[in-house]
Amino acid sequence: MTVPAVGPAQVPQDAFLLDVREPDEWAAGRAPGAVHVPMMQIPQRTAEIPTDREVVVVCRVGGRSGQVVHYLRQQGFDNVVNLDGGMYAWAAAGRPVVDGDGGAGTVI
């Protein structure tokens, strides 16, 4: 199955950003408004993923999030796409990265 992907510039303003990284990565820096569900918790927490708007799944570079997109599509989610290049690409494109306090975050 081909995993659909979008680049940072193509992420819709109203997209649901699903961050599947580990807690330490999440704490260091994330996209504002993103929702954190670590990759290994996805099967138990699919009810938290909306079906009424585009869901952009993100990790550090796009590998883990691509696996999550593949899994969710197998489960019938046709509204999920991978963030090509992950948080590294997001930050490199000049998109904001914040920490848990809303200050400047770092991608690790």
C-alpha cells in the first residue's frame, strides 16, 4: 500500500496533527495544536482520531508516522496522511515548534 503524504507547506490549517513520537521527543518540541498519541498506543486509542477532517500523522522524520498511516488506512481511515520528512521537515520549513510551556521547542 502506498502511503499518502503531504509536505509541511501543504498541511491544511484545520488539519488534525497526530504526533506519534515518544514522550521525550514530544516534550522537547512539537507543532502547536498537535495531539500526542505514541505510536505503540495507536491501536488502543483509534477512537481519539477524528474521521471528519484530514489527519496528518507526524514523527521525527516520517518513518514511524508512515507506519501509523499504513495501519490506520488498513483500519478504514481514509482521511490520514503522512507528514513527509516529519518534524525535521516541519521545522526546516519555518513552521513553529513549541515546547510544553509554549516556548521555543527543539526537534530531537
